[in-house]
Amino acid sequence: MARRWTGNMNGERYLANKSPSKKEVHDLDNEQTNCQINEIITAKNDKPYDSQKAANDAGYDNCAYCIGNSKR
């Protein structure tokens, strides 16, 4: 897939899902079908990050599909 310029995204590589039941970060340069990025943006749960570390430091877990090493 590709980086997004819709919702809250401005071409950033990392998209965090703000949904309290998810709280995970996705790598849009390695997006997988299971990530459901368009659905996250449509639900207005998208939060952009410039780095995976910044998202992890903010409390977001890694997506098991596009990043791996999920703690869940």
C-alpha cells in the first residue's frame, strides 16, 4: 500500500490506531491487508507519528502484521 494524505495523516510513515481496544502502531511502508488502515482513518482513530519509537513511547504496541514483535 502507500502512505496516506487523508484524515490526520500527512504522509507520515507510522499510523497509530487511537481506538482504546487497539492502541497499536502500523508501518505504512510495510502495510498488510490485515492492518485495515483505511478503516482506521474512516473511524477517525488515526494518529500520525514520524517514528515507531515515538509511537511506542506514547504507549502504542506494534501491529503484529506490519511491524511484528507485538506485546499482546
